[in-house]
Amino acid sequence: MNELIDLITDEMKKGFAKAGYDDKYATVTVSNRPDLCEYQCNGAMPAAKEYHKAPLEIAREIASRLEDSNIFESVEAVKPGFINLKIQNAYLSDYVNAMRMDHERCGADKVPNPKTIMIDYGGPNVAKPLHVGHLRSAVIGESIKRILSFAGNRVIGDIHLGDWGTQMGLIITELKLRKPDLVYFDPDYDGDYPTEPPFTISELEEIYPTASKKSKEDEEYHKKALEATAELQKGRRGYRALLQHILDVSVTDLKKNYKRLNVSFELWKGESDAQPYIAPMVKMMKDKGLAYESEGALVVDVKEDSDKKEIPPCMILKSDGAALYNTTDLATLVWRMEDYHPDKIVYVVDKRQELHFIQVFRCARKTGIVGPDTELDFVGFGTMNGKDGGPFKTRDGGVMRLSVLLDEVNEGMYERIKSNTELSDEEAKKTAKQVALAAIKYGDLMNQASKDYIFDIDRFSAFEGNTGPYILYTIVRIKSILNKYKASGKKASAYSIQEPASESEKSLMLILSRFNQAVRVAAQEMAPHKICAYVYELAEALNRFYHETRILSEENQTLQGGYIQLLDLTRRVLEQCIDLLGFSAPERM
Ligand code: ARG
């Protein structure tokens, strides 16, 4: 469906042309003075410079040419040369009825040229518990994925597990100390390894921090861990088998956690999957004469003349020949390009890793791993802070585990929901989880991703104000009216949305009519916070309309049926939007 703003702009262009002015000045925007008008055009001001005329005079000439427009109810030229616009009621209700008839997408178009887009997000490190630092990547990445996919693109989310670092060597070292007789440690063993892992997830989660602590205190232990890592990376059989167990156990646990967050990945690849690509990639870089030795290490220069700050060379191999984080990300790009030929790859990672990605992107382009037709994008997010302004911690100052945080928020929400309604215990529990997730996700996504924000669960959980629960509450309110209407034996299907009769009804329709524009912009800018801003505006307009209108007691069936259709369209748009944000609404709350 054409965006309303484009239809208005086209109409405005006709006015400019009829009055003899260049229609490039006919840009229309949503009014910043909703008390005066609904849309506005400021083009008479720049036109005045070209045509050496007073802007107000130009605005008046144009306004008079648009008097018989079937889009505008009024076109008013005001000082110093603004053109204030109001939309015709019938035009607006036709527009929202057309949205209503689009059962799948409420009028939102797909992009004309769909792309294959890979999103690298989540990025948890295997065997280390998932903590809140990984929350933002999962929440933002999932929403961006849904927005881009709704826009019609083919989107592939890859979790990019951190499964290749020294944490693996640490776990192996500690395990060897505790259970030296395990067959994995016997270098001469050449049979099959057991299919059952030699540890549970809780053991694994205890082993890693223990080993990590020991290695910081004990030089000898540290050396052993590094050796184990190197042997693993060289492909020692028993260690590879252990790695597989660590992965299996961790991934099962990670999947549970992500499921609670309503986050899912198309690909469960990890850093280890990049390893086979490293050697040929390094050879290629050397053959092309781009990788050279510097102080023993192998590097590729990535600085550019226009750089304002120093961009150090991208290190490919350390002096001992070991691969680095850069190397893994570059080799990952090799298989991503080979296997998926993406038009775009988006990284949703902590903004403190920006320099790393500048180096990796430049190096990938310079060495030809990524060609000019593939866009590389870094969506860096800010830190989630506690109320004290410092990084978010547990009450006793430790690192907050994601599962613990979710439990706490669910529990608080359950207490609240239980005391508020007549829901069964089971429904209250399920609803609490839904509302808690909305609180957490909306509290994060409403901020521009790059900004730090304060995780204040009390504020995020409020049922009033700009929060996830408020949006859900609005949807539940609509559902309840729709159910009551239905329960009275009536059917709205014969009715359509009527011309707006009040200011609040018109305002609701105007905001509804901006749905396709809102999702297009959010997709173009990969900006979930724009969906949040839209959804909040829409929820507020709905509640204003609801408070000022008698809906269920309206006796005129045509009017009432029209209200019901308007509410149902609003519900559909709201539910579509929260689905893009990655949460859903209950039936009651
Ligand atoms: N595992 C990394 C970390 O916890 C994040 C990975 C981000 N993605 C990437 N391709 N480097 O910091």
C-alpha cells in the first residue's frame, strides 16, 4: 500500500506545479504542531529564495490551487510561509479500511529488492554462564532480524558461539586434574569415545570459574591450560571429543535460556567452525602480498588516509603462530560468503568492540574476502547499567546470570498479577512470564541501541507510562472489548470503519495510517526503538479514544461496528509491532 505521506506529497507536488513552482520543494512532514494541523509543507521558504518572492505569497498561491483536492480537508497558508494541511475524513477512513482489508500485513509493503542478510548476534561464550551482558545482543539482534524479515528479506541469524578460546583449555586442564583416568586423556587410545558427556551443565558451570581462578593464581596451571588449548587447536583426538561434549552440554542449556527470551537462531555456528578456513586464508593474504611480518607477528595494514584516529594494523597470527579473535572473524567471513553469498552481514555486538570490527571489515575488503556487493554493518550497543550508574550487578556485587534475572523478574510480576485478577494460578504464571519479558525487552529496545541505559525493572514493569506492560495492557483492553461485543451475539464483519467523528478518533486513524512508514524506516535504519516509539504513540491514541468514546453502549449499530473494526485494526497493528520487538500479549492480565 502506498504510504500516506507519499500520497500527500504527490498531491502537494501538483499544487506546486499548478502554481508554476518546482515540485522539488513539495516535501511534506507530519506536523510538529498537531494542535494546528496534521501535516505540513515548508517548501515555500526555500522556493522564495529561488523565485525572489515572499514565502507567504507562494504558500497562498499553492494553497489556492489545492482547494478542490480530494485528499485535503484544508490547506492553509500561514506566516511566514508554512502550508498547514488537514486530511479529509473520508479519505482517511478509506485508507485505514484498505489497511484492514490487507489481512496479512495491515498495508505494510515488502521491499522491492529483497536481500539475503546474515545477522551475527547473541555471541555467548560456551561453558561460561550466560550473563546480562549477552542479553542486549540477543534482544536487539532478534528484533532487528524480525524487522528485516518482515520487510521481506531473507534473514539468517547466526549465534556465533565463543567456543574456541582458552576457556576450553582451562576446562580440560581442570577435568584432567579431577578425573585423570578418563579415556580422553589417554594419548594412545584410538577407539571410539563415550557418547555420554563426563560432566553435567552444573558441573561445567562450576569447573570453568574454578579453573579460571586457579590459572590466575598459579603460573604452572596457567601454562598447562595454554598447552591444552594449543593441543586442542592442533586437533588432539581426545580433546576434540571433550570439546564436542562441552559444546553439546552448553548448547542444550543455551537453547533453554534463549527460548525463555523468545530468541532463536537459524545457525548455531561457532568460532571453531572457522578454524579449517584459517590456513588457506592466511596463505591467500600472503600470496597477495598483503600480510607481512611485523615484530614476529603477521599483520595486514588497514589504515586509511581519511582516518582521524590511529587504526592499528589487523593482526592475523601472533608471533607463536596462534590465531586471534580477528582471525576467527575473518575466516568466518570466508564461509559466510562461500555458503550464503549474503548482500549484507550485520554484527550486533557491544560497541566497545567497534575498533575490532573496523579492522576486520577493512581487512576483509582489502584482501577480497568480502566483495563490494556485500555490505558489512556494525550495530554497536551500549552498556546495561544498574540504578547506581555502574554496570548491572547482583545485589551482592557479582555478575548477574541471565537465568537468575529472568527468575526474579518473573517472580515479581507473578506476585503482582496474582493479586490483581481472578486468573487461575496456571494462567497467572504464564501471563507473568509474558508480561515480564515485555518489561525487559521493551525497557531495552525503547532506547537507541548505541546508548547506555539503566536497567530499572521497577520502572520497566509499570502498567502506566512508556513501558512494555502498558502496551500489553492496551492490547488486552482491546481484546476484552472485542470479546464483550462478540459475547453479545454481534458480528462486526458487515461494518467498516466510519469517517472519524471526534478529534481522538481521527488522531488514532492518522497514527494507524503511519504503520507502513514506521516499519519501513525501522528496517532501513535497523532501529527497533523506532517501532517502540510508534507503538507507544499508537497505544496512547487508542487509550484516549477509548476514554472519550462510548463503544459498547453505542446504540447505532453502524457506528458501533465501525468502532469495533477500528479497535480490531489497532490490535492487529499493535500485535504485529510487538512481534517485531520479540514479545507477545496475553489474553488477560
Ligand atoms: N563472544 C563474543 C563476546 O562475548 C561476542 C561475539 C561477537 N560476534 C563476533 N562475530 N565477533 O564478546
